[in-house]
Amino acid sequence: MIRFESLTKAYGNLLAVRELSLTVERGEVYALLGPNGAGKTTALRCLATLLTPTGGSARIDGIDVVQDPLAARAKMAFLAASMGLYERLTARELVAYFAGLQGLQGTHLEQRVDEVVELFGINDFAGRLCGKLSTGQRQRVSLARALVHDPPALILDEPTLGLDVLSGATIYDFIQRERDRGKAVLFSTHQMDEVELLADRVGVLRSGELVAEGTREELLEETGATSLARAFLQLVREDDR
């Protein structure tokens, strides 16, 4: 469903992502880990058609994101760490606006907006301007906006950044529910508890390269570490040693 094949992104002489190859299948949650500057966000932005790869390719459901970006976008929901909501629209108006951009119309649009407003617990503040929402409320609206067209692939860049425990739990429940519905979910995070709770497989980026990949148990066996956090530190510090 989600596939990177030798994807590379360079900024001049700086290689932000180097020959990245990975696959996320339907009904799977894949966590992409790495220290700041490792290339996680760059890789996800290439997949989301916001950046053009220097080399290699990225595909969503077989669609090359460079060759046919509009068709690729229709197959994915992308949640950026920066939410960028239109502050003068209400929460409901914003979700409806993006539903229209995704081709929903009439009764179908209204029904789908009702569904996601209910799904993310937005009802209590659906009529409030986005500029007056809390961080947790804004994140819920951002998710609803991204997912209003019910795509088969979810790309989430640090989806719980800055959220309280309750708002984070809402997103955890959502990710698990979407996986159970057969969605392919790729998310980046710095939170090891999120990985322990959600991820079927884990990839570790270091200096733009995928240096390890597997289940939690496989990474622990590979590194000999006693926890995922220790395994991660061992993998990303190998250059220092």
C-alpha cells in the first residue's frame, strides 16, 4: 500500500534521505523513528507530494506520487506536525471545506462531515472558530480534515505532539481502529510508549538512512537491548562509537 523504493532527497550537498526503501501493508501500523534531523519529516513530505524526491520513488496503492500527485493525494491522509488551520473558519466549516476539495458533494459531504465530527469528539466546539481552539481541539480538527475522504493510507507526522493524555488517547484509539479497518498507517514519533502501544513494525532512521527495521521483538534481539528505548539509542549512537 505504501512503498518507498531507494528514495533520496538532497538539498545541495546535504543528503536528507538516503536510498530509503520500506513498505507498509494494509492493516499495518509502521512507526518511523529517528533523532531530530534524521530525515523522518522529509521522507513523509516526499510521500505526501509536498517535496519532490531527488531520486528513487514513493507510491501509494501503486500510484507514483511524482507522476500522478493528485491521484496519490486522494489515496492518503497526511497530518503534518504544523496543523495550519484557517483561523477564521469554524471547525465544522473547515472540515466541510476540505471535504469539498476531495470531491465530496451534497448529502454525501454533509453525512461524512457529521461522521468525522462525531468520530473525533468535535461536536462541542464544531461552531467555534479554529483560531480560538486549544491545541488538542485543533489536532482533532486537523485529523478530521485529513481523513474526511476516508482514504486507505494514513501518513501522520508526530500526531500527538503537544497533546495532553486524553487527547493523545483519542488519537491512539483512532489509529488502532483504522488499522483494524485495513488501513496502512505510517507515523513518525519520538515517543517510545506510542511505538510500544501501536506499532506492528518499526524503522529507525539515522542520518537519512534506514539502519534497522522489524518488530519490537526483532529489534530487541538484534541489539541485545532490554527495552525499545535502549535499542533505539544503541542504533542511533553507533556513529558516535
